Amino acid sequence: MLHKSLKLSIIIPVYNEENTIIPLLEKVNEQKIEDVELEIIVIDDGSTDKSPDLLKDNSNLYSKLIELSSNIGKGGAVKAGLKAANGEYILFQDADLEYDPSDYNKLMQPIKKFNADLVVGSRLIAPPLTRVHYFWNKKGNQLITSVFNFLNNTTFTDIYTGYLVYRRTLIDPEKLGSVGWEQQAEILSKIVKASKVYYEVPISYYGRTYEEGKKIRPRHVIGIILMMIKQKLSSN
């Protein structure tokens, strides 16, 4: 059980999220977790809307702001954030409002109580609520979760959730090869290969429609599965 305080680095990549980024950051700042200090790292991935100005005008809402000169994609922004992080643990937070920072406390409990290496927030194990979303997205997520479990002998229910918390020393951002949607599969594969203690906790989900800004598509499933197989066969 955790008895000393630790630092949690929250990585928030942002690309054209002018409608949600400030409300999201305000929610993040409202979170108070006993014995946990929050380091909030925002990466503006070359946004062309009002996001950069909003971030500069609200510098009290984050610890660090990384400004990328052009859009390099979510995976590239994540890598930039990871290089700047110095917390013992990393948490990924999307800049929209699909995931609720109020779940941070639940995500940290397996770490505080059982010294977990990885905690995954699942939308599929009795969440308090979940917005009904796309059938093929859900089926795609079930497929890649099943493939991941088969390859790694695990029992996760939702590997492409937006909430992952892991021990920072398990991943060297310089060795991450992917900057696309398959990056999460690469990160999870490396963590599971390098550690032993994993947990899932139920989280709420407020999924967006494509019209509201949802970006991942069913076609990304192929690249994700290929990445999982590549990581299984890799010695690194």
C-alpha cells in the first residue's frame, strides 16, 4: 500500500478542441487525490482554431504547455508529452469530454493499494453510465481486445479506452516507433511485456459522434492488430 506521495503526469494532446479544452482542464484541476500530486502537461498539436489562444490565456490550468509548430498527429504529440513528464506514473487524457477526470481517483486506487504497474479504465465492466455509440467501433474494439488478450495471455475488457495509467519507467518514449492510432497498442504491449501487475476499473464514457469531433475510425483496426503482432514478435 502506498504511504508516500507520488506525482502523476497527465498527458493531454490537443488538436482543434476550442469547445472543450478549457472545461476539460478545469475538471482536471478540480481533482484532489490523497497523496498524489498532479503534473498537467498540455501538447498543442498545431491547432488552427482558437485552442492555442485559449491555452495561453489560461496558463493557470496546466503545469507545462508544449507547442508544436505543425500537426504531427496524436501519437507524435503524446511522445512530446512523455519526454517532458517527470511523474512516477503517466495518465493519458483526451482533450474532449468523452472521459471524466472524476474517475482519476478510481484509476489510482490499484496503484495506491497494490502497487500496480498498469491500470486500464474500462467502459465495459459495469460503468456508472456510458453513452450509446457506434456499433462497428464497439465491435472493432472487442476484436482488438480479444487479439491482444490472445497474444499476451491477459484478460482485459477494453484496451482502446482513453484512460491508461502506467509506471513511467516502463516506457522509453524515444523507443516508441508509432505516431498513429496504433501507438496505444504499442504502449500496452511494451508495458505488459515489462511488468506483472495490471488492473482494470470501471469508468464512465460520454462518447462523441463523428460530427462532434470523434476521430478514430473502424479502418484503424487493421493497423492496430498488425502493431500488436509486431510487438509480440519483437524482442524489445
